[in-house]
Amino acid sequence: MDHFLYRDGVLHAEDVAITDIAAKVGTPFYVYSTATLTRHFQVFDDALKGMDHLICYAMKANSNIAVLKTLGDLGAGMDVVSGGEYMRAKAAGVPGDRIVFSGVGKTADEMKLALTGGIRQFNVESEPELDCLNEVAVSLGLVAPITVRVNPDVDAKTHAKIATGKSENKFGIPIRQARDVYAKAAKMDGIEIVGIDVHIGSQLTDLEPFRQAYLKVRDLTETLRADGHNIRRLDLGGGLGIPYERSNSVPPLPVDYGHVIRETVGDLGCEIEIEPGRLLAGNAGLLVSSVIYNKNGEGRDFLIIDAAMNDLIRPAMYEAYHDIIPVIEPNAATETNPIDIVGPVCETGDTFAKQREMPSVRDGEMVAFRSAGAYGAVMSSEYNTRPMIPEVLVKADQFAVIRARPSFEEMIKRDTVPEWV
Ligand SMILES: *Cc1c(COP(=O)(O)O)cnc(C)c1O
């Protein structure tokens, strides 16, 4: 459930009319709902009730500092994958002991940043990374708390570009080698083993892969404990999917996901961490765009809008589906027609939807893309020298721009021309 509903014939974000935001900031823009973010966090928190747990928001899904602060103030930790994200988490007021550091290519500089600034744990993904982290920690006179991210070799049954838990993927250490890596880590002066980490992919719509992965983590916990390691924390990753297509399949609910965790690893006496990104932010955001032209082609009609693939790349990159609805509520009797919804960028890939059944939306009127709060703004670019679009946060009847649209001058002055040109 989200807080984007029609009221008096106009789409609202909580108590704010989308048309009011558009009048103030212009289109296209992203808008996020505080109430939806809060609700999603609380649903997860409830799903893990009774277990010692920390929800570490995977902030790569949406790393605007106002979003981070909203979740951080509710008690969320953060899962970061770069030094820049670490700095954002800190800027949002999240303490180091609630920040976990994931990613296959952490650099020595990033390790140093997190070790000196405070970190809950590093999720180590390879032996060379373990060696590097040990060296950095020893050189600073510090000890790095770690889990090893294991690759359980299970099929997450999701889009190939976002599956991460098969042995052919670049992520984690093959679970069969984990015992040796833990033995090695235990001997290092700069390393303290705290637990095990696993993350098998994103947009999972079935609980079975989670169950398989978590059962393997359970076995490994018992093996490692028998080897004498103090395994007290299990980071179970993110990846629970969300409904993009309202009329279609319903992904598992967090409460059922919580049951899988309870059933597989709930009795091990470990602190549980999870790293949801999409599920917290995805349905908490809309992308709002105006129609520039209705273009009638030969046997094909196009809705050319002012948002493009540089603003929301998911359809071009993952063949992702987004519900697209008119901002002014169509009359229930309005007929729909198939139309291609496209942006202005000079690439055929700049297509948001093909032959989508839509009520007619006239030039100058607005449409809203649902489920655009995760992997939207963060993946945007200035391709075609299109300014990054503003982000707006709504809370009840208030709204504020949380990232402004740059002017052309601001964009252009970031380039410099050497004197020898
Ligand atoms: C991307 C990622 C997540 C979040 O995935 P969602 O599908 O957004 O929940 C969590 N953990 C790690 C390590 C990731 O790479």
C-alpha cells in the first residue's frame, strides 16, 4: 500500500496535490512519501518482531539524505556500497555502529574512511579483500569487524542482471570455501569475525530461494561454531520484490518473509540483519512527467513525454514495467487505447512502455510512473545534457524540494577547458 491516491479527481501524494508540486517545481520530478517510507519500515520491523534485529536500508536504492534521515530516525541502519554512500549515511546522522559496508570492490581508502569513522561490520567478498582490510586495520591500530559474504549457489529466479547468488555471479565467496576463509580470518590481528552474510539478488518474487539460502547459512553457522568461531550475527541481505504491475502477481509479504527467517535461522541465537532497499523505497515514490506531444504514427501512436531514459533507466536496462497513470483522474467510462510512451532522447531504447492501454492524456497534461522510488533518481544521468530532475519529499500536507534541478549554467560550468585547447 502507498499514499498516492486520487482525491477530488487529482492524484495526490499524501495530502498534497501533484498539480501543486508541478506548479512549484516544474516537470519532470520525483516525489516521495514519508508516510509510505515509514509504513514499509514498520512492516519489516513487525515481521522480525521477537528476534534481535537491525534493518539496514540498502541505500543504493535511493540515497537522498532526506530519505536516509527519515529512515535513520526510525531506527534503521544503512547498508552502504561505497565511500560516498558511507559519507551520505553519516551526513544523514546515522551512527557508524549502524552502518554495514557491502560490495565486491572496496578500496583501501574506503576501508580507511569507514574504520576511522566507525562501522558496524564489513561484509567481505573475497580473500584479497580480507588481506587488504587486515592490512589497513593493522596500519591504523584498529580491528575490523567482519562477516564473510557467502555465495550459496541458489537460483534467485529473478532478472539476470540483478541475480547475485549463483556461483557464476561475481559476488561472495563460494560457500564450500567459507570454512577455510574463516580459519584464515581468525588468525588475523586486524580482523574480528562477527557473523555471516548472504544476499542472493533483487526483486525476488518467491520465498523458496531465500529459504534455501538461509538453510545453507544455518548449516554453515553450526559448522563454523564447531570450528570455534563466534558467529553471533547473520546478515541475510535484501532482495524482497515489490509489485510493479498492480493487476498482476503479488510478491510475498514481509510478514511471510519474516516467517522464513524465523523458521530457518531464528533459533540460532544470532542477531539478524536484513538489507532491504527496493521494498522500503520503491513504492514510496512517483516520477511525474508532462506530455510534450501526442504523435500519431502509421498504425502506432506515441505519447512523447518530458521524462526520458536518463531520468528512469529501469525500463531500458531491465525491461522493467511501471504502471503509468494520468495525474488527472480519468472518468471511469473513458476508453483506453494502446500507445507507446517514450522520452525525447535520441535512442529507440528511450521507450518506457509499448502498446500500453491508456486513457487519452492531452499535450501539456501529466502522467505519473508508480513504483519509481527505488533505483530511479539514483541511476539517473545528464545524458543529452538533460538536467537531473528534482526530488521532492512530502509529509502530510507539507512538501519540500530535497534536491533541486540544476540550471544549465551549473551543469556547464562543471567542465573546464585547459588553456592549451
Ligand atoms: C542491492 C543490494 C541490496 C538491496 O536489494 P533490494 O532488492 O533493493 O532489496 C541489499 N544488499 C546488497 C549487498 C545489495 O547489493
